Amino acid sequence: MEILWYLLVGLVIGVLARLILPGKENMGWIMTILLGALGAFLAGNLGHWVGWYDFPSWIGFVAALVVAIILIALYDWLKSR
């Protein structure tokens, strides 16, 4: 059930991250969802492990969005090289 939650939140976070990033990212919706879900997973587990917040929470959502933006920018940079 937790994996489904991360995928659902990852969809929203991935779409928001692509809207926030300037320029055109050359990736499909599947990669957007996967990178958004990975951002949600990493930010949620890191925040919980450190004791800053539990996921889902608003601060966890913002942290996941920031991590997803970083992951999408990194993916785009690596793909362009």
C-alpha cells in the first residue's frame, strides 16, 4: 500500500517539478512519475529517519518536490551529455 501511495504522490510531485523547472525536459510521463516517486520516497524516508517529519505531511511534500526537481534536473543533465 505504501508503494502505491508513493507512486500516486510521485505523479503529482513529478508533474509539479516539471512545471517549476525552466526549459523543456526530454522525458516521458513514465520517467516523470518514477522520478517524482523516487523523490517522494527519498525525501519521506530521509525526513522520517532524521526525525524532522513524517510522510505524508506538508513539509514532507515540499521536501519531496525539491528532491524531485533535483532528480529531474540531474536526469536531464545526464541525458544531454
